[in-house]
Amino acid sequence: MMFSLYCSIIFIASITFSQTIDFQSPQNIKLFADFLFCDKDYLRAIDEYEKYLTMVDDDSVRFKIAIGFSNMGDQYNAYQKLSLTKESSPFYEQSKIEMLKSLYLLNIDSSFYSSAEILINSESVYSNNAFRLKNTSLLLTDNELPEQKIFLIPFHNDEEYTLSNFYDLKKNPHYKSEIWAGVLSTIIPGSGKIYTGNYGDGITAFILTGLFGYLAYTNFKHDHQARAWIFTAVGAGFYLGNIYGSVVSAQIFNAKINFDFGEGVKFYLEEKNYFVPVYDFCK
């Protein structure tokens, strides 16, 4: 009896409480959207922010919607939302550099570079940020790099060492010569693979080619023609295969150099947040 009475009181109190709070008021919708945004539930936060904007004109909310799309990796929608920012908005300057970031993440193409140049040559407070992003992006393309001094102009002192290293690696990558790898393995089987750092395969190629060569030689010496020619054929196959494999090993080595370099530059840009401001909306 007492338990039923207690439940009834709680039920009536909850109804009364819910009636005193308007969960659909603009203020409460925004509070809920802010909670979702800070919880990184960007998709639901955007839905709530869009609902809020039907009631209140708020530039900060529009900007947060764009940032939400960007944080989800939806750079297309982020760019579209940012492009609607009016010059009178307090977020106009931030929107320009954010748009450049979105263009970079969508594709490093002529649109990105033309937008970067416009922002660099403008009087924006983020002109230098755009300059840094543009120059760093050059490391990931086949475009000709400017002279190192010119390349480093927009970067801060604490960034110059890292960017100088990237520049040097781009200009003079530590490639292995495919021709030299093949020549080495022609002279000494397996040495081309050892040259490219593939030590296990190089030693294996040396042993097997030498073994079949020795077996062919001893069988010819003892006049076992059939076996001698079989071992010769197998040995020749290993010998030619080791030359081809050494050339491929050099190609793989160089591809890994390119991959590691590209990933290093991309990781650096991520760490730097693509040279755009970091916004703390969740204080």
C-alpha cells in the first residue's frame, strides 16, 4: 500500500515537473544541442541546431553546424554551410580558413590553390595560416617546390625545422636505384635485395642460386648430364628470378618511402589542425 502511494506521488511529481519545463523552447533546444555537440554526437546536434535556427537567427550556431560536419569528416557539407557565412558575421574570417581546410581535405586541386591564393593576398587575419597550409600541401603533390627560403617564409620558428626536413626529403628522397639493385644481383645473387634492406630474401637467393649452381657443376663434372641440365635450368630460374626480384624490391622500397613521407606530412597537418584555429565550444 505504501509502495503504491509512493509510486503515485513520484508519477504525479514527474508530470508536474515536465509541465513546468518547456523542452521545446529555443533555449532548451540549444542547451540540448550543445550537450550533444560536446559529447561528439554531431549528427544529432546538427538536427537540434537546425531546429533552433527556425526560431532564432544565430551565427554562432550556423558556424557550429559547419564545424560539426567537418568533425564528422563530411567536408562537402561543411564547405557548403561555411560558404553561406555573411561578411557581417563575426565568424566570417574563421569561415574562410575553415573553407580552405575543407577544400584541402576534399582534394588538393586548382580550386584549393586558387582559394588559398585569394586568402593569402587578402587582409584576413588568417592569411598566413592559408600560406602555411598551401606550402605544406605542395609536399603532397608533384608541383614544383619553390626555393627553400621562399618555401619557409610563412612558417613560425618552431615549425621551420620540421618543414625543412620535409622539404629536403621531398627534394632528395632516399630512394634505392632499381638499376643498381639489378646489377648487384647480376654480379652476386641476392646482393640487390640486401641493398634494398630485404636481407632475408637476399641471403636465401644467394644460398639457393649457389646451391643449384654447385649441383649443376658437380653433375656435369661426373657426367650426369640429365641431372646437370635440370639443376642448371632450376639454378638459372633462381638466378634470373633474383635479378627481377631485386628490381621489384627496389620499387617496393621506393613506394614505401613515398607512402611514409606522405603519411608523415598528413600526420603533421592533423597535429597542426591544418593551421586553422582550435575552437573550444565546450567550456
